[in-house]
Amino acid sequence: MTPILLAVTLLLIVTFGYMSVCAASPFGTCRKCNGFGFAVTTDRKGRPKRGKTCRRCRGHGKRIRAGRWLYNRAARTYRAGTDTPRPEGTR
């Protein structure tokens, strides 16, 4: 197997794997708050306490995956349609 064919095959496997993850689980944990929904801070004694609500996930602890976001955007654009000119005589 040539190196280029191997690289293309590996890239396709990774792409289809990520697509299946996005289809099966469109939401992933927020990387900023680690899925807690808030920042963990410590009080003066060193004990952990709840901090402010995470602005990135708005306190849910889950964020939509990048691939799912792109799919949703493409599907929304497709459903909305485009104003392309049609050939004469067709409706």
C-alpha cells in the first residue's frame, strides 16, 4: 500500500469516526468547566466551593460539538434554499 493511499484511508476512517460520534452524541462536555457548569474556586480555608456560572456553556456543562454545529448550519442553509436563477420556461 502506498503512503498516500494509506494516508487517505486513515483520514477517511477518522472523518467517518468523528461523524458517527457527532451523530450518536451531538453534545460533549464543556472544556472550560469540565462539565460542572460552573468554575470551581476555593474559599480562604482551601475548601472547594461553587464559583460563577460558566459563560461558555451557560451553566449546562454541555456544548455542541464542532462537527454537529457545522452539520446543523449546512442543513439549515439547505432547508432555507437559495435564490438561484432558474432557466427560462421552468417554474
